[in-house]
Amino acid sequence: MELIKQNKKGFYFLLIVLVGFLVWLAPAPEGVSRQAWDLLAIFIATILGVILKPLPMGAIALLSLTVTIVTNTLTFEQAFSGFSNKVVWLIVIAFFIARGFISTGLGARVAYFFVSFLGRTTLGLGYGMIAADLVLAPTIPSVTARIGGVIYPIMKSLAQAFGSEPNDPSSRKAGAFLTQIVFQGSGITGAMFLTSMAGNPLVAQLAGNSGLNITWGSWALAAIVPGILSLLIVPYIIYKIYPPKVKETPHAKEISTKKLKEMGKMKSQEWVMLATFILLIVLWIIGPYIGLIATVTALIGLSVLLLTGVLEWKDILGEKGAWNTLFWFATLITMATYLNKFGLMKWFSEYAVGHVQGYSWMVGFLILAILYFYTHYFFASNLAHIGAMYAPFLIVSIALGTPPMIAALVLGFFSSLFGTLTHYGCGPAPILYGAGYVSIGAWWGIGFVISIVNILVWLIGGGIWWKILGLW
């Protein structure tokens, strides 16, 4: 088995190199510099590497940076410029802060609180899990960590408490329903804050390359109405099309209350974590008005946690997900930035606009947004999809006449929402699918139905809200 895996990785690696080499060999189109075309070849190979994963994502990123330098496509300073990017460090620091939620137990306490408050019925239990996810979302940027580390263990224990076992007919009692509620909810909460999904800061940075400034507050304000509408509507839709056999769950409140009693009163570290969480939210909201950028706010929060002992330096060093994110995130930002600086994105937008001229901006953008959404069937990572397609789709959308901020935000929101289409489309997907409660047919069917619901809610409900905000 290990030999097969090694051969498979070797084949993928050769395929990546071959694709990049073939792109490099092709003559650059008229109007595109050789330097831009060389960087595009490396970029395409990098995205393919992120999708196929013959090596960890961070290793792929490091190899790609090395190639850009060795081939003189970028200088050393240019290749590593992304590592000083403030958006990169915002997401890395947010990973560290998220560790405080998990290690102090505050995240689990929040989840049990909402379950005890809303869990008298299975539908209420689902809303309770989503409410917990929503509260944790602003400061836990990894949806995988939030769902896998906090929400999923609680969900599974509650499902089994009602006699719902995985890979068994009893899975439909409660486990299958709750699995889909948690999964679909994670895509919505991931779209609601700049810091609630690892790809969102990448979206903000790519939009920034087109001259659009998306702050933490502006993202949250634009997303709050369609996000809450989705969180209210989607669980009910799932309840109707994929109902649990157990409708009443009076013991959920008892179980959660018992767990909270076992945890005892909030400890000092939890209070510090809670106070830091509130401080971060307040500063992220008012930061643009007092000259405090989001990354500095995150540094303040991390410093508080270190000074108070909630986090130790070994916790920072041991947060592998953050350091891995630093490498691939900085690399993608670097490449996207220089593809734009070298003029490739301008050429692409002019080329694409020539093929969609004649449509009104609303029709044209609707076609582009839906195409952007459903091409996620071909991706196993939100981040790979964003890195490959967000910038060109944004540029073409703006060139069609779409209000720039509407184009940037809608594509940004879709960059989280499309992750719930399949059982492999985002980080939490394999965790929750692997639990064994939902068949693959049901998973894809529900994913498609909810995708339509989300698109309608965010474009219609969101569109009205954005009109009120003056975004178009």
C-alpha cells in the first residue's frame, strides 16, 4: 500500500512538472511579457500541486518560490515579499488566537451553552450547533479546526446519546441530520467574517490588487444580513428534505447542562480569553476609524494571551497549521501580486470581456458568479479555487461594468459557500463525511439543493441589503 502511495505521488509530481513545462514552452500571447508568462507557468503548476498534493501544501509553495528565483522570474526580494504582507500575518496570528479557545475549553463551553439553550428538539439542536459556530467564527479562521476541534466532537456525542450510530440505519435518528446542519452551517459562517475562513484574507488581498479595500468591518457588515438569513433558512430546508427520525431531544439539554456542570465555573484563563475575544471584535470594528489595522489588533490580542499565560511560546511554535499557512498563503499572494504587476490580469480581462460583451452587467456577472461557484466540483480546496480563479473572475466582472465592491464581495462570499457542495470540497468535509452518518448520494444531493438556496439568499436578500448600504 505504501509503495502504491509513493508511486501515485511520484506520478502526480511528474504531471505537475509536465503541465508547468508545457505552459512555459508555449509562446506568450501578444500583449503578454515573457516574464509574466513564465510566472503563469509556475503559478499553474503550483495550483495543480495544491490540488493533487504530492507533497504538503507548504512544501509545494517553497518549491515554487525556489523555481521562481532559480529561473530569474522573480528576484529573491520579490519572491519573499509576501512574507511581510499584513494580511498573511493576520490569518497566521488568528490561528494562534484560536488555540486559546480550544486549550482553555472556552470553545466547548460556548457550544454546550447554546445546545442547552436551544436543544429541546433536533432542529433546535441543529440551530444550537450553528449558533456556537457563529460565535466562534470571527476568531477561529480555520473552519477545519473550528468544526473538527470543537463542534464535531460535541455533535457526535449528542447523536450517539440518542442512539444514532454511524454506518447503521440508526444514523437517520439524529446523526445524519446534525452532520449536514453542521457542515452546511460552516460554509455560511465561513463567509460571514474576514477572519472566519482561511481563504477570506486571500480574497481581500486579491481584491486589494485591483484597488479595492475590504476591511474586517466592511466584510462583516455586508455579510451579516444574508448570512443570518441563510443560517435561519438552511437548517429548516434540511429538516424538510432530510428529516431526522428523532424529532424531540429533551435529553440534549440535560446532557449539555451536565457537561457544563462538570466543567465547573469559568476559570481565570477562560475569562481572559473571553475578554480578549471581545477586545478583538471591538478593535476590528472601530480600527479603521482610529488608524488601527486588523493585523495590529490581532497582535495586541496575541500579546495579551501570551502575557497572561493563556498561551505559552511553545503553543505558538507548535501551531503547525499556522506556519504551514504562512508558507502557502504568502506564496499565492506573491504570485498573484506579480501576475497583476506584470500585466497578465489586464490582458486576461481585455480578452475575456471581448467574449462576453453585449450582456448587461447584471446578467454577465450572474453568469460569471454561477460559473465560479459550480466549478468548485473540480476542486478539493477552497484556497486552491480562490488562488486559481478569484482574481481573473473579479477583473472580468469589473470590466463588464459590475460595481467593483459588489463583484469582490459576492465572489468572496461564494468562495466559502461553494465548499459545501461535495464531501471533499473543504476542510471539514472529509471529517464529517468520514463520520459515516451520511451517504455520498445524500451528501451531494443536499449540497446541490442548499447551494441553490444560498445563491438565491445571498444574491436577492444580500442584493437588497447592499443596495441599502449603497454598494451599488
